Amino acid sequence: MPTITAQGQTIECAVGANLRQVLLDHGVDLYNGQAKLINCHGIGTCGTCAVAIAGEVSPVNWRDRTRRSLPPHDPNRPLRLACQTQVLGDIQVSKYDGFWGQGESSNW
């Protein structure tokens, strides 16, 4: 089983598990500020679940690529939308500041 390291936790999950759902199920603070209340609930349109990921995950899909190509995101930054990402192996996840997680300072 793959492991996810995020916000000081190590979480096991099934291969192919949705990263957003696993993080939320384990109490990881995925959203910044009011994004906890105002987000698309996993359909890939808001961009507030953007995270940096090191490790093996699914390829970027069109929803992820499209949303991160629009401001305030920068398509050249190595972020992913957790809601559009499946865990394929052990990963480490980092969350940045800013409403959409697009900032430069790491929250965790």
C-alpha cells in the first residue's frame, strides 16, 4: 500500500486512491482560509486544493492542466490539484499559502 506524508502525518491508502479524499478523510487541512467553505468539492474547477507532490501519482489530466493554466495559478509551477490526482506510490505532499495554495511560502 502506498503511503502519503502530509502535514506531519503518514497515511496508508490503496493504489489509485484519490489524493483529496484520502487527505480529507484523515483530517489533513487541505484548504487555506475560506477555501474550506468555498471550493468545488472535487470536480477540478476551483483550484483551491493545489499541492506540491513528490512521488508517483497519476498523469496530469485535462481538468488539472486547464485550471492551473488560469490565474492565479502559474502553469509553470509544479503543483497538482489533489482532487484530480490518484496515488500510485509513496508520496510527500506540501501545501503553500494563498487562497488557492498558489503562494510561495509552505504551510506544511
